[in-house]
Amino acid sequence: MKVLIVEDEPALNKSMVDYLSSQQYLCESVSNYRDALEKAELYEYDCIVLDIMLPGGNGLQILQALKDAGKTDGVIIISAKNELDDKIKGLSLGADDYLTKPFHLSELSVRIAAIIRRKNLQGSNLITFEEISIDVQAKTAAVNRNNIVLTRKEYELLVYLLINKNRVLSKNTIAAHLWGDDMDMADNYDFIYAHIKNLRKKLLQAGAGDYIQSVYGMGYKFSNH
């Protein structure tokens, strides 16, 4: 799951990135309004952790831009100010939750997980498709109730494909979601093909149907037809 951290205090920014990364979130981080707005407009995130007071602008302006663009990224506002007006305005602009500094990183992680479950999984911890099931809390995948062993990236790829089942996902979209800022490590998408191939092989060996379809010139689709 992909998270954007928008926080101008270096120590807190790093603490959030380190902790959430340890919880197996893919984290990107920025520290000012301009970079945050650019990221939010160009990319899609499962959740954005958004500080209100930023160099160069205000986090509420970013929320407004997301709303104007019709984007549905989950958003948690964080602020040192425990002001009711900010909270009400943020929630009215589409924020999903609000945390006042200081807060425990474990609480932030729990709230992010709750937002992702609510938005992507309709509040459930389980993603199911035919004989495949994923427990996003335990981070396990199974075919016909028998767990299969996946690498972290294979697991994240399977979750992403299932959440977006029946939709064609470009290689660029998959790379951006799974690798974030590190996607420029390669000049091509051979690494996407390798992960797709390995995941497909493991699913087939476990008894699943052949659901990962290559759409020529476009990308991949997870579908049973």
C-alpha cells in the first residue's frame, strides 16, 4: 500500500517514513507545499498523511485541489494546532481523519489501515476473488484456503491487481504504485514482467485459475473472462 507523507519537520517526517516502512507501507515523503501538490496531482496514493502548516502554502489548499480534481486518495490531516475550525474545514474538504501532534506512530498506522480498509475493501480485512483470498491484516494470501508463499512485492502486486480487478493497469501505473520514487531505477519495465510471471506461476501451481491477462500495448488485467 502506497502512502505519501507531507511534513516539513525533518525528524517527524523521517520517523513516520521509518515506522510506516517497517509496517510494509511503500512511503514517499515531501516537506513543502509545492512538492506535495505536485505529487498529489500526478500520482495516486492509498493514503496521504498531510500536515496543515507547510512552507509555501497550506495543507487545506491541497485538500481543495484533490477535491476539485475528483481524486479519492485517503487523507489524514496532522497539525500541531488543536483547532476545531481546521478540523471541520479539513473534514468538509474530504479528509478522512485528523490527528493532533504529538501522536503515537502506532496510532497513525492503525488509522491509515482503517482508511484503506474502508476505501478499498469496504471495511473488511479480506479480499476475495474466486478461489483466491487475501488477509490484508495478516498480510497472507491463500488459494482454496491454503496459504501460498509470496515475496513482499508479489504480495503487494496481487493486492493491487485484485483491488483493481477487471481494469487494465499500465506497466507505468504498476511500477509507480509498487516502487514509488524508486521506479526510475530501471530504463524499462522488465522487472514488472518478472514479478507478474513469478506471481502467475505461483498462483497456477497452487490451483488458481489463470486470471492475470496481458493486454497488448497497454499493460495487465486481473479478470476471469
